[in-house]
Amino acid sequence: MEYTSGAASWRVVLRRALGGLRPRRRGQRTRGWSVGVPLIALAAGLLFTTSARTADGTALRDDRRPQLAQLIADERTRVAARQQTADQLNAQVEQDTAHLAQVDQPVKQAREQADSMRQAAGFTALHGPGLTVTLNDSPRRASESDPNGPDNDDLVVHQGDVQAVVNAMWAGGAEAMSIMDIRVISTSAVRCVGNTLLLHGQVFSPPFKITAIGEPTAMHSALESAEGVRQFRDAVADFGLGYTETVERNVTVRAYDGSSDLRSAQVAQ
């Protein structure tokens, strides 16, 4: 058995109904035609009804298509407006950046100049050959029973002794210097309290080690010719103070990591 549905089934019924009607032979009565006409009318009515219901269930033309097209057009307009705003903002940023570059040029030059002076100022570590000088107190003790013997001041290292060695090594071409592994810069001040050394807020006891990077022979010659160093060497011979020089093939002087703020300053006359 063949099954059909919807409008197609009624088309089959109609075709079969029409196929059942044959031309009337001569002498036959017209009863068959009178019966077929109502059937044809019924089939046609059912076909039209099914078509109408089908059309109601599914729109032959989508009414939402114009609305969708308008929505797409509106969205494109919105995107174009935002793109224009973004282009304007990018142009403003580039303009402001170029202006800042012109304004910051003097600042940039000052920073580059400061960076080039960091090594000479002592804010970077330095490696190379050098010379280490060590100063130490005498192991002897003052004697009250011997009026011609040395007193306590003759047996200890003084601030002037350390300063004499530092100045001589600078004069001999030292490129960087440290005292007790503390970097010495232009604002460093060596102070002695009793037989202790005060440097950048830190207190050190002897022996005092002074290391400088530079040509060892030149710094040794400068030490030999410095008056303050010669006087200390005389005290070494007289009172047993300690003085040694050590040539360094490759020594490191660390960068200064303390404060660089000035507490006071005076204009040179």
C-alpha cells in the first residue's frame, strides 16, 4: 500500500478520481458523471484547505529579513564610528609622544651624562690590577716606668696616617679605592675615634686595609714620596707599627651602595 501526506495525497485522490471517469458510451446513462463531479469538488476543496494551512504554518516570505538587514547596516555604522574614534585617539597619542620626546630631550641628555659618570663617581664595581696597603697598631704597650718610652699615641694608627696613604694612592693614579671593603667616593670622610676607624657610619678596628685599582708601580712610587707615609714608616721602625704593601693582579672594588646625599657643602673660594 502506498502512503502519502498533505497536498500530495489529495493530488493522488484527485488524479484517481479523474482517471475513473471515462467518456460515456452511446446509449449509456450519465449516472457515473453525476457521481464523479461531487468527488472532484470535494478533493479540490480539501487540497485548497491543506495548502492554506501549510501556508499559515510556514511563511512563504520572511518578514524579518528587512529588519536583519537594517540591524547589520546599523552595526556597520557603529563599528565605523568607533574605528574613526580609535584613529583619532592614536593620532593624538603619537602627537603627544612626539611632544614629550622634545620636552624630555634635555632630561635624557642629563641622564646619559650622569650614567657616563657613574664609574668615576664610584657607583659601579671595578676590576683590575692594583695595590693593597695594610696599616696596623703596634703590639707593644706604653710603659709608665720608662719616661723615654713610647706613649699610647705612638703605638696606634691615626686618622692622618690612613688619609696620607689614601691621598698618595690617588696621586699615584688610583682609579677606584676601598677602605675595609667600603668604596671610597668624593664625599667619603675618614674619622678615627681612639684606635677605631669610622667610615660611612661603620666602625672598624685595626688592621686597616686600603685597596686601590691602578698601576701598582706608580702607586708604590707615590707612597714612597708622600711625607705622611714616610713619617708612618719611621714610626713602624721605632714603635713596631704594621705596614705592608701587596700587589694585586686582579682585585675587585665594589660599587658604593650608601647614601649620596650631601649634609653640608661649601663653595670653594
